[in-house]
Amino acid sequence: MLKIFRTKKEHKEDFELDMDNMPNHIAIIMDGNGRWAKEQSLPRSMGHKAGMETIRLILKEATRLGIKNLTLYAFSTENWSRPKDEVGAIMNLLVTYLKKELRECHENGVRMNVLGDTSKLPAECQKVLNEAIETTKNNIKINLNFALNYGGRDEIVRAIKLISSDIKNNKISEEEINEKLVEKYLYTKGIPDPDLIIRPSGEQRLSNFLLWQCAYSEFWYSNINWPDFKEVDLKRAIADYQNRDRRFGKVK
Ligand code: FPP
């Protein structure tokens, strides 16, 4: 049992984390970068830059706490309709992040992975992503998944197409289709479903994130914008998760 006391300055109440009951997979919708920037009269791209710094903090803390899978929603299939310069800024930040952090991530056992259709990303992004995935492929401390050009509906449609094609080519038969088989056709193949989905910034919706995988996920919302999200907020989310009664549709 790790006892974590918040400083008086941070928060008034105390909480404990049960190190034997950590969520295996935490997924985060990194929301509120734009509003954070607006509050400081900065361009939206500066909010994303600040959000990138938060990734560093939260990855480090999640690794320290023994979380095995961390998935970050970085760019959705719908985000392409944002202004061109904002899309460009996010893509550039991705390249900056990977170039800057790859070595440290690798040294700390982080295995990087991508969920989504990366073929639509700029060539430089694809290059640094492939390099990061290849370099870290044997690491086992924590899986860091970036959802990039990711949409839950798109992922399900893609799975349906792949399954139909495999049936047509006699690789599988229709009778074999079940939940386990469908999971093998998702971007998240081999990754456990998220136990805890965190969304900062005050919005309480899924925004097309992990639609199949969230069937029994616990949700946690906070009013803090992602650039202001700190280690203590991650711990608070986990502490709250640990007090939930997960029944998976059954009766205890
Ligand atoms: C949502 O906030 C955030 C995004 C669409 C982009 C997230 C990107 C980063 C954190 C930057 C770096 C990415 C990587 C992978 C290193 P919003 O823009 O919707 O905020 P708003 O709702 O306040 O406008």
C-alpha cells in the first residue's frame, strides 16, 4: 500500500493507492489544450505544446506506478477538419516529441505503438513513428499507445472489411466470427481493454474513442485542462477507480 499525501497547497484531503489494484490499462482523452491556450491569450498551438509536456509527466508517473498500458488520444479521424495550421502544429509536435523523447523512453522500458491509420499522416511523422516502434519493440515496462488518425467507428468498419475479405479468401469462415475474433481485427489487437478512461477539461463524452474496447471501462472526468493535468490528478483518478465496484454485468 502506497500512501500518497497531497500537500496542503495542492489539495486538502488525503488518499491512498492500492499498489496491488492498479488499472492494467489507462486511456486518456487529452482534451482542453485549446481552452488552456485561450485562457492565457496564446495561440492554440501553444496549448498543444503545453499538452505535449503533460504527456512526459504522466508517462513517467504511470510507469512509476506500474501501469502496464497507457493509451493517449492524440488525433482523431475528425480532427483533420481543424484549421490547417493547427493540424500542422500537432503533426510537428508529434515529430518533436518522438525525436526528443525516444531515447529516454527506450531507456525506461517504454514500448511505443500506434492505433489508427498512419498512412494518412505526413511522411516525416510516419518515419519517426516507425523508428520509435521498431526501436522500442522489445521493451516490456509499459506500452504507450498513441491514437493517431484514430476513430472508433472507423476502426470497426475497417475490422468488418478485413473480416469480409478473409472470408472471401477462405482464410476464415462466417461461423468463426465471435467477439474474440473481432478483437483480432482491431488496431488494439493484443492490448487489453482499458480499465480506466480519463477525460480532463470538463467534457463528458467519448468522442469516438475506443468504442468497442470501452464496454466495461470505468470513466473519470475532471475539469482541469490537459496542460494543467499533473501527477496528483492521475493518482486521484486511480484512487477513485480503486473505490469502484466493477461487476461486468454480473451480481456480486
Ligand atoms: C484536444 O484538445 C487535443 C488534441 C486534439 C491534440 C492533442 C495533442 C497533443 C497533446 C500534442 C502532441 C501530440 C503528441 C502525440 C506528442 P482541444 O484542442 O480539443 O482543446 P479544446 O477543446 O479546449 O479546444
